Amino acid sequence: MLKTLRRFKPASLVVPALLLVAATVAPAFLGAHAGAAQITSRKITLSTSQTSTVATYSVSFTAISTAQEMIIDFCANDPIPGDTCTFASTTVPTVSSPTSSLGTASTVGSGSPVHTIKITGLTISAGAFSVNVTAGVTNPSTNTSFYARILTYTTGNATNYVPANTSGNATTIGTGVVDTGGVALSTNALINVQAKVFETLSFCVFDNTASCGTAPSIFLGASGTNALDTTNTYINTKTSYTLATNASSGASVTMTGWPLCRQTTLSNANCPTGASQFTITGFGSSAVAIAAGTEQFGLCADKTGSSGITVATAYADSVSTNNCHTGFTSGQQTTYSGSSRFGFDDTNIEAAAGSQILSSSGPITSYTDPLVFAANIASTTEAGLYQTNLNMVATGTF
């Protein structure tokens, strides 16, 4: 008569197997770890799947019973605790001086490579548990699939586990085992993703009654005559700048040129530095208030309170928080009686490097504001047409 078929589920197996055994043989087959249960919801997450790279191995599972110690054994052939174990540096992780987020981690066995971790001093209760092996585990040197065998033990009994010290040999689970389970893992080639970001710098000085691309050509003086006089001060707000860059160390805007001038022999000629000339004196390297009846020429750079833009001292209005913004209307040629400060650093403007007007310490989005020019004359200022060409250059530091 055939004996009854029994479905047998050793606790050390990851996948239940159907075995044909005699009822009288089953108890002997279970051996010393017959009481062990299988952990569930088990997984090991690698911080990187790159070959030959030290990775953090984050182990988590749902424990069935209370335990204090753990074994993690890496094998290339299967995840079943107690089976023979094959290993090589190409097929399993190499373990050396491991550390863990909980308890105390150490190596077990003398295989080449060592492939087994023991963690003691844990508090594992029935339910969810996780621990990270944060250092000391190097991924296999090839792209491969491999397995981790997880076993929990009562205090002092993880020392009973003997891994395979020679590839293909059996392991010894020993006594005191509580729960077991297996996990499949793999290493893979990295996905190399690239993207290009070009350096960008956008700078425009333009007539703000039109748009960027329209060169500013402005007059300082009374509307209609375009002439300066000794009783008024005059400003022109028809020039604006736009600045934007992704430069990591920001951008700098410098200006070169010369003061308002006329040549002594040709009253309508523009005057480069060194020519025989009459000039309307610049405000100077420190911003000062405008004063009617005094020769003065220069500008104030507006920034509307932006923290991304810094105006150089020579062109910064220390009176207004928004820097020559309050009280000015863009697109005007008009008289002025306010207290804003203006500057014109003639010494540096006439040098090759120029005089710095604006700067930023890092990337800035597109930013637009006026450059307010101002001038007035003394009663002794020589008659004629005074002109200057001012060139502004923006440079990014990437």
C-alpha cells in the first residue's frame, strides 16, 4: 500500500518544494533548525549596482520571532540556507571589515573572497526589521546575479554558522537559528546619461523707448534746444541695460570711453583721449550729488533693489534703497532737482580695462533697468557740441 504523500516545507528553503517522503523519515530530515521560520517581505537594496564598487547593502524583512544576531551569506548558486555555496570575486560580493547601522558587524569564514557577514548585538522582534551594512562590501567584479542567505540567531549562536570556505562546499547552519530566508540580487552596467549646458551671457544696452537692438543716442540739456545751462541740472533716462548669465561666478560689466568733450579746433568733433580738447568734468570715482552751476557729467546705474546685481561704488546711489530708481521715469530727457548720487570714474574709464559698472556673484536671470545719465555746466564752460562714445562690455566668469 502506498504511503500518504506529504507536502514538506523546510524552514531553510526560500521556495517551498513538494517532496515524496515517508512520514517516519520527515522528523530526522528537518535536523537541528526544524523550528526555524521563513522571514517575509525580505529584500536587499544596493546603493549602487556598479561592479567592483563598495556599496551600502540595506537589508529589510519581516521577522517571525525574536532574535539578536544575523548571518548574511552571499552565494552564486542559490539562496537556500544550508545548501552548498559557490563563490568567486566575479560572482559574489567581497566582504572586508564591514560596518553596520545597528549592532556590530564582522566577517565569517576564510574563503577567497570572504563572502559572509555576521552582525551581533541586535534587537530583532517579530515584525518589520531593517539594518544597513554601510561599508566593507564590494560588489562582484562582473555584471551578474547572485544570492544572499539570511539567518537570524539567538544571542551567541551566530558563531555556530560555518560558511563554505571553498567554493562548492556545504555550509553548516548550526544550532540557535531562529528565522531564515533568501534574496536574489544583481549587479549591472551603469546607465551613462549626458546632457550639455552651454555657457550663456546676454547683455544689451539700448534705447528704452524702443527695444534691445536700438542703440541709444541721447541728449543732456533742455528739451527742444538740447542745451545745458548754469541754472538747471539735466538727466536722461532713455538708456537701459539687460543682463543675464548662467556663469557660476557671475558677470562683470565694465565701461570704457572718455568724458563729454569737444576739440579746441573743431567744435562738433568727438574727442578721443589725448586730443587737444575741452571737457565737462566727470563726477569722479565716488558717487556724489548733482549741483547746478558746476561742471559735472556721469551716470547712476539702477538695479531696482535686486539682490542679484551689485552696482560699483562710483555709480551707486547711497541715498535711495533702489539705487537711483525712485523719482526717475524711464524714457525722459528732463531737468532734475533730486538728491541721487552720480559718478564717472574717468581714470579707469579711459584705461584699457575700463571702469566696472555692474557685477553679480553668481548666475542671474534676465534683468533690465535704466542707466541714468546726468550733466550740468559752469558759467565758464566753453561753448560747443560736447560728445562722448561709451562702450560697455559684459564678461562672465564660468
